[in-house]
Amino acid sequence: AFTPNGDGRDDIFLPKGEAIQKFSMYIFDRWGTMIYYTDDPNKGWDGTVSGGSKICPEDTYVYEISVTDNFNGTHSYIGKVTLIK
């Protein structure tokens, strides 16, 4: 869970990894609509819809992350993250 409330604690959903060559992260709402995308492994989700400034509703969201490592191994991760206001 993360709390994008500006208090400096857990404000961004940012998975960490090492030896990353290629990265993509998608965030989907409960209806399957993509609301966020990044290909920058250092840029997490701040709880807003891509291009917007308003924080999304408190809910559980689905993330889909794809990573290519330094050995050209591809790894995919799908899970849930809860946004708490």
C-alpha cells in the first residue's frame, strides 16, 4: 500500500530492482483501464492518472511490470497495490 498524501512517507509506488536494462510499468484500475505508464525504473506512480494532477480514488489497483536484466533475461510481475488516502 502507499499513501500519496505528501507527508514524505510511502508517497510513491516504486518497485526496486538491480541490473535493469529495460523496464515498463503499467497501472490499471479495477475495470482494466490503464491509468499510468512509465518506462523509467526510477519514476514510480504518484497516485495520479498519467498527465493529470488529481489523486485517484482510494482503491486497489493492478500493476504489470516487465523487466529485461543485464543478461537479457525477461521477467514479468503482476500484482495489486492499494492506494490509501
